[in-house]
Amino acid sequence: MQTMHNDAKDKFELHLDEMIKKVQACQNEKGHKSCSACELYIGCQLRDEYVKAVYNSMSKGDTGGFEF
């Protein structure tokens, strides 16, 4: 059972790492140091996917009971 938990953890962390690279590449391309400086900040699909990846890496895909 422990191995399955580690596999899930790795999956979520790997996805988060991938999303961080994509967000940083977008920021560099647009010349921004932060997404909040971008005119597409609200409604940005890439940023939305990044936020979901952060949440999933912290909760390991579990729903409910997670507190910030």
C-alpha cells in the first residue's frame, strides 16, 4: 500500500514540476516576473491548470478535508 501512495505522490509532483516550467516559460516569453502582471491573468487556462496542479500536489488528489 505504501508503494501506491509514493507512486501517486510522484505523479502529482511530476505534473506540478511540468506546470511550473510551462508557467515560467510563458512569463519569460511575455517579459513578466509574475502572472499577476499579465493582461490575461483572469481566465488564463495555463494558470488555472497550474493552480490545480499545486492543489493536487498538496492534497495528493484527495478531495475534501484539505485546509490551506
